[in-house]
Amino acid sequence: MSRNLLGLLLAAAFCWAAASAQQNGTLPPAPAAQTPAAQSPAAQSPAAQSPAVPTLATPQPGQPQSDETPTVVHLGVNEVNLIFTVTDKHGRYIPNLQQSDFALLDDQKAPAKVNSFHQQINLPLRVGIVIDASTSIRSRFQFEQQSATEFLLGVLKSRSDKAFVMGFDVTPTVTQDWTNNIDALQTGVNRLRPGGGTALFDAVYTACRDKLLEGARDREPVRKAIVLISDGDDNQSRVHPDEVIKECERAETIIYAISTNWTPSRGKGDSVLTQMSESTGGRVFFPPSVEEMSNSFKDIEEELRSQYALNYTPADFKSDGAFRTIYLYCNDRRYSARAKKGYFAPRP
């Protein structure tokens, strides 16, 4: 990282923390003056945190708190709702971080205002299960169906959660539309039959355009994700990968991909799944065998319920339909913050 970019990030972190602290009547010291021994307890490892650090169990006045019920945030047209996950280098989720532990650049500028910050939120879920039903995965298709059903049983906890099921070979087919009825979703999964070529990009693009783009600008945010089960190969699509990623960004949807390539070496398809997942703020999983696929689903389930939410007003915001980049940075280098790479501003 260049010194100029690092300077921008530190300046953004200080401006952000200062704006937050002004709302609570305090002003933090500049982060550039900190040494590792002087870092805030919230930026240290969870085991070393001080009891005085605000946590879910010890709410502080003026600090937005999370709840077991869905968090409802009413968005203005010039506000951005950013949901993200923080992990260490081993992939473990890091809870109890504070707003001042992050730096954020929106369109290369620090936010004009931070409206709210929530820890370990429980937003309503909108999840699309998109399963490769092409001929190439016929031998392991039953395991995929079983794992997908178990995932739906585990992840849909509230009446406000909904999911749909889509299979694809040459064309995508929705076998169950939006519902929170587990029996209906299981029936939708079991209706899928393998056969034909593979149009992966067309399927993901269609899922975003026809299903997840609905309500992309709703005033009450939801957590939207596609769980994609595929080997990443594509031999039939008319849509290009970059178009798929842009449509995910328009729909404010992240991709969690589970690779069905069980060979020891990573192939072209795995690179495709990695690019799609990381570009949208999600993750890709490479289970060593079809029997281990359920563990990947469990990791996705845990991540969907172990996240942070930030609502902010960008600086110099324009409702012009342009794409605005997001760079979210964790001040403690031991941790990584994973979020979407940007969003499309609404049109007037």
C-alpha cells in the first residue's frame, strides 16, 4: 500500500471517529499517534479486551445497539447501508469492534456523516439458492440437494426471512419463488433434475435481475445473498462475468460460492467462483469432498448472522446513477473487513 493511500485511510479513520465522538461529546486522539501498545482495547484480540469496552452486554449511552429482533433502518435517498464481516487470518469472526476501529472511503472520500453503527446485527434475510443442474455434476447432485435443504432449515429463523430456489443448465429455472415455508423450499430443491449444458453467468444475472433487484432501494434494508453451488464452468452463457458482477452490485447482493470441483488442483472454474464472490463481498468455499459440503453451508449460515451494519451519508453525493467505490479498512492489521466493493447511486 502506498504512503499516500495509507495517509488517506488514516485521515478518514480520524475524521470518522471524530464525527462519531462529537455526537457523544468526546473527541478521540488522532490514530496516527498510536503505537501497538496504545491501541484501543476494541482493536486488540477479543481475549484481551477490557471489560470497560462497550459490548452487547454493556450498552453505552448514545451507542447504537444490536438486538435479537431484526434491525430496522430507514434509509434516505442519499444514505448508504453497508453490511460487512470482520475475520482474522484464520477466518474466525471478530465481534465487539467499534466504529472507530474502521476507516472508510466512499468514492475516495471520507463519509460526510455516520448515522448509525450496529454490531452483530440480525437483518431479515433474502437468500437465493442457485444450483448447477448441468450434466457435469450429475454424480454428486443428490448430496447438493441434501446440503441445500439442511442449510435452509438452519438459516431461515424468522418470519421475515425468505428464500427462493433456482436450478440451471442451459437456462435458469425457478422451482420455488420467494417464501419462508421450508417444506415448499425443500420441494423446490427436490424438483431439480440434472441435464444439459452450463449457463452459469446467465443464471446468476437472472437471479439478481428478476429476484434480488426487487426492493434494492427499499427504505428498510435486508441482507441479500446468493448461495451458488457449481464447479464454475460455463459453456452456454450470453452474459459476461463483469455484467454479472455489476448486476449483483445493482441488486446489493453478495455471492457465497461452494465449489463442486473435488480435484486437488484449482481449475478455471474455481477462479471464476472466486472472482464473483470476492467482487461482491462474499466468500468461496472449496470443500474437499461432497460429504463436506454441509460444513461450507454452516459457515455461510454463521456469517450471515455475524455481521456489522453501518449507515452513512457520503460526501459530495449525486443521484446520477454512477458507480461509487467503497474501500473499508480495518485499523488492526490482524483483521480483515469484507464488504461490497461499491454501489450504484440512484437516479433522480
